[in-house]
Amino acid sequence: MAHRTLNKRKPWYKLLWQNILKYPQLYLMALPVLLWYIVFQYGPMYGLIIAFQRYVPSKPILKNQFVGMKNFMDFLADPYFIRVLRNTLVINFYLLIFAFPAAIIFALLLNELRGARLKKLTQTVTYMPHFISAMVICGLAVDFFKADGMLTSILVSALGVEKTNLLSIKDYFRPIYVAMQIWQETGWDSIIFVAALSGIDPTLYEAAVMDGAGRFKRVWHITLPSIMPTIIILLILRIGNMMTLGWEKIVLLYNQMTYETADVISTYVYRRGLIQFDYSFSAAVGFFNSIVNFLLLITANTLSRKVNETSLW
Amino acid sequence: MTKLTTRLFCVLMALMLCLSCTALAAEKQTELPLSTKGEKLVIYCDFNASQSSVYSDLSEHPVIKQMMEETGLTIEFMHPPVNDDGTFFNTTIASGEWPDLFYTDRFHTTYPGGVEGAMDDGILVNVNELVPQYAPNFLQMVEEYDEGTGYIKNGIYGDNGAIVKLGSMFLAPYVNARVHYGPVVRADLLEKYGLEAPVTLDEYTNVLRTFKENGVEVPLALCNIFSQSGFYNSNFLSSAFGVTWNDFQLVDGKVVYSMMQPGYKEMVAFLNGWANEGLIDRDSVNRSLDDCLTVFQNGKAGMTVYHNSNTTTALKVGQTIDPNYEIVGLLFPRKAAEDQLTLARIVYSLNNWSWQISQSCENPELAVKFIDYLHDDDTRLLTAWGPGSEEFPTFVEDENGMRTFTDFMYENPKYDFTTARQLYTLNTFQVQYDDMMERQQYYLPQQLANWESWVTRNSDADKIPSLVTMNVDESREYSDIMSKVNNYVEEQVYAFIFGQASMDDYDAFVKQIENLGIARACEIKQAAYDRYIARSAK
């Protein structure tokens, strides 16, 4: 009670100042990070103005013609708006329900491995694909999925799909993309879970063994609840990126025959921007995406706080 | 047989040499040095990956060093990063700190309103008054190449009469005005199955069908129609129906959009037939021209479209796999054998690259002089063949003046030939390809025959020249419409060809293109074209 009355009397900047005087080293250490955010993250935000302009690169930013919400309306009224929005959300949703749990399951499996060397080896091998560039991965994929490609042949004999170029069939694009993403990123994404797993108190397991819990029960009752906060936080962050999907890989994999299921917001903007150097349009779309992402993030966070008390803030 | 061809070929070579000798124009000379005061020029130009791995910038390049010595100038450089997507150029323009000279295609391709737009914006200098006095070599070259056709002059001068292409790229006479991309077929396969080289569409169908029936894996290796410019600009197949793949064209002198033409529907229906029969390669949508070449040269494909310079490699690779491997160039397909096609891509001199002088340049006269110096015969040879000095023995010259690269280039211990060419010769500063060098690149009888076939009854009469320019507002409106149209049509055309959309919906497709505003885009293109045609009349 006494503290509260104290807080009311003194304004926040005075409190801050007192705090700085009290812990100068801590603030000094935080300063570079703070500066980094101001200079490189918040500073460039004034550039968002070009989303409301008809921006020509040869003129200084402030001297460009102001067009209000035109770029936003252009995007929302675009005949392909619904399609690219749907594809972005659907592909992200697939990644959320297939790729996200894959990393957790993989981390759990790793955790159950006995030999330390085998564990290290498995980890290293599974990280590898993450470091291969998108160009290479997609180049391989395009070759492997050709009518006489390696993966096509395997799928033809295993699942009896038609022997043709699989990347030219729109129904196959999303499964192929998601599978590639899982293959490339599962190992890398599992790192953070592996780290969380190593923080679990071993005495819990010992106690569980004493109580006669099997392996599966131990995972279910001890391991999973212990890493749940990590899972939730990553899930919230993931949901905060639902509108974002990198264009690099998709541009390398899709073609005119699969636009229907493969064209996402970023690739569409890339195609439009490439033709007409329309920076304002891309800035407007980026701005729009950020707002939606931000709203999703807040919603997910609030829900999570209400349901299970874990949240970002 | 081979002896005969060799002999024939020698005779042909000799004939052409004589012809070229008679065609040789007056020599171009520049008085050197250009300056005795050691003035400085800052040049904006590309710097490729192999150069940047050895030099810190082009001023360390032996050709540039020799240029500085000859001209008495100090040359400094401003290089965009390798594979710049235009960001560096745009920020350079925005910064207001410009080099004295630009060598780039960006003013022509992306700057709103083109070079004349940049002159109006106070970025570039109008050199019209300086050129007659300081650039005689350049003017002489323009006259030589134009020959009164207006084709070159229409490109050199912009819509408002300013010189927009000072020091653009001129092709060597040997490769000028040729069709460089065209269809080729395996001659040995034709012989094996008792087929004639096809000319009409029906004959093409028959050949491909026979290939397929006899187990040729890919009867026709076809690349992605809309992404490979070498392919779509040649209008292989589509020109048989009197349309382009995806462009504007002329019909009776009027600008129209090809997909709105009845011929386009006919073509799509025809290709749908091929697709149903399996004559079109299913991988085509994922293929690049390089891919096509690979399957063609390793013997999997029977027919493809490629650039004539690929003939050498294709034969070399093909014959190591199958000693009978032989290539023959085909006539572009057409409905009736005697039909005249009008949508070929004939490559003439002048591309989108050229030298521009910026408003920051303190001595524009000197800059013009320097550009003109690049047109000098000796400079041209220097850029094409390298210094040929003791330190850099890039070439040897025989008693007839024929040059060939030495082992310093071919067998350099440190660099392969392609890299060596980047390091010791300098095509960035080359304003004309060298005839002698081109002759050494295209000498096989198959290559000469390809050129012959591809141009047979094939012209570019109905093609819109690539150098038409739109003004700032026009180009905005035009690209607004066309980005939507292109997005829509590419996908639909593929759907029609491969049967995912029914041909019954074709009329709705045309209607939709109309709704996207194609009529307005045609109007804009027509206006730009009219201005272009009127240029030489000025």
C-alpha cells in the first residue's frame, strides 16, 4: 500500500532516473540494444510514408505525390486478392499443423535417444538441410519432380500417381511445399525444444520411475508439461506470422499451372512489383500484412493468457 | 561427304571474307590524347563477379589502364553490386551525387519516361549540340548502319528528338539482322524414320508423332512459353497463326494485342491437340532454354528451339553420346508451305544499353569525346581482344590481319577462358562486336544453314520495335493495366493448352482481358508507336 502511494506521487521519469542511478551498469549494457532498435527498427519506419504516395525513386521521399489510401484500395480490390490471401493462410495453416508439431515430436524422440554420440550425430545431420540455400533446394525439387525425376518415379511406384511433372499439378503444390519445409526445417526448429528439454529436473523422472511410470507416461506427464510454456510462446509467435510467407521458395517452385494454389501475397506482390517497380504498392501490402499480423498476435496472446496463463506479456 | 562439306565451307568462308572486305567502311580515328590536363571522369558501369574477384574496381583492368594512358584522362568508377536489382541505381539517382557518365540500360528500361524523362528531370545532359562537333565516329557509325532505313536513327533519337543512345551497342555486320533463335531437329532421326524436314504445321505434327511412336522420350523439348525471352520473342509456332505469344503486334499497320486475335484461339486449340496427344513435353512449364538444350544434346529430345551459338556444344556433346548425332535447322512452322511469316525476331544493332552524361559532369565536351573515342577502330579492337602486350599477350595476329586468342586466354593457368575474357578484354566498353571474332564463333556449316532456314519467308514486318518509348503518365497507366493482364493470361493460356479449362470458355477469357482495360493499353502503345515512326521524319 505504501508503495502505491509513493508511485502516485512521483512521475515515471523520476522513478526511471532513480533506477538508472541505482543500477548504472545494467542500463549501460542495455544501451546498445536499445540504440539498435531505435536506429535500425524504429528509425526506418518513417519510410512507411511511401505506402501513401506514388513513389518515384529519383525524388526524395517527402517530395513524392501523396495519394492517400489508393495503394491499399488497389490491393484490396484486386481480382486476385481473395485467392492470394486464401493461399497464404492455408499454406501457413498447414505448416502450423504439420511442421510445427513435427519439430516438437522430433525433439521428444531425440530426448529418448540413449547414446550421447548418436544423439549429437542425429542432431547435426538434421540441421544440415537448413543451411542449404533455397536456390539449390528448389532446383533439386524441380528436377526430382519432373516426369522422369527421381521422386516422381518413387511416388509413381509407391502411391500410383500419374507419371507426369508433379509441380505442374495444382493439387500437389501445397503437400510438396509443406513436405519440403518439414524436411528442411524440422531439425533446426527442434533446437529450442531440445534446449528446453535439457532444463527439466531429472529428479522428476526418477520419482516417476519409482512410481512405475513407463516411457510414454513419463513423456506425457513430465516432459510435455515442462516444455509447454516454450511451445505456447513459439505457437503465439507463429500465429503472429500467419500473413507472412517468404516468396523465395515459392517463386522458384510455382509456375503458371499452379498459381491457383501456390500464389501467395508475397509472390503476387513480387510479380507486380517486378514489372512496374511499384515500391509504394509493395509497401502498402507490407503495411497491411503487418497490421493483420499484429492483431493476430494480440488475439493469440490474450486467448493464451486467459486459457493457460502463459503469454508473451 | 565430310571432305566436300569442308571444301564447300572453305569456299563460303573465302567468299564472305571478300564480301566483308568490300563492305568495310572508312576508318574511324580519334586524335589522342583527349586531354593533357589529366582530367577526371567518374563512370558508373557494371562490374561482374569474375572481375570483382580479382580487381578492386575496373580502373585496375589492363584495358582501362591502356585507355587512361592513351587518352590522358583519369578514370574512376562507381559500380553497382553484382546482380543489383535496381536498388543501387535508384538510390544513386535519389542521392543527387551522380557520376559523370552512366553506362546502363536502366534509363531505357525502368526510368519513367526513359532517357528523355531523365533529361527533363535534370539528371542527364542533352548532347545534341555537342555530338556533331565532338563525336564524328559515332555519327559515321549511325549513317553506316542506318543505310537510310530509319531503323537505327529511330532508336538513336528519342520522341522529342534528343539523342538517347550515344554509344549504344552495335552488332558486327556478320551477325547483324539475323534470326538468332530458331527450331532445330535431329537430322539423323529424320533419316532413320524416313522423314523430310517439316515445314507446315501438319508436317511438324507428323514428325513429332513419329518420334513419339518410335520411343523418342521428348519429341519436342519446349521451354516455359512466357518466361524465356529468347523463345517467346522468336514466336516459334505462334507466328504460324499470325500472332505473338504475349505481346502487341501490328495488323494492317494498327497496334493490336495478340490474344484478342482469332489466330490466337486457333493456336491454343491446335496446341491443346498436341498436348492431348502427348507431343508437348509435360515438363515444359518448368523448363528453361538451358534445360531444353540439355535434353536435346543428350539425345532425349528430337526437336527444340535454341540460340545458334549453342550448335557447337550440342554437336560436340551429342556426338560423344551417339556418333550419328546430327543437327539440321528447320523453317519456322506455318500453315501452308508458301506462307510468309511476319513476326520473327530479327536482331538489329542497338540494344537498351548506352552511355549517358549526367548533369554533374563539369566537362560534357570531354565526356562526349571520350564516348566517341570508344567508337575508334583501335579502341574497338582493344576492348574486344585485350591489350595483346607483352604483359598481357591476349591475341596474335597473322600476316592477313586475322586475330586469334592465344593460350594466355585459352589455357591460362589461373582462369578458364570465360573468366579470362572478363579479366583481359572489356565488353562493357565495347560499342561494337568485332566481326572477326563473330566469324570465329559462327563457322560450322550447320550454323550457317540454321541462319539460312530461320530467315526463310520469315520477317519482322508486323512486330513492334522494342525501342518505342512511353512518357511518364503513359508508362504508369500502361504498366498498371499490363501487370494485371499478364497475371491473368499466362495462367489461362496454360490452362487452355493443357485442358484444365475448356475451349468453350475462350470467349469469356477474351472478354475478361477487355475488362482489364486492354483497349486503353493498345491506345497508349499505338501513340508511342506513331511517335516512334515519326522520329526519322523529323
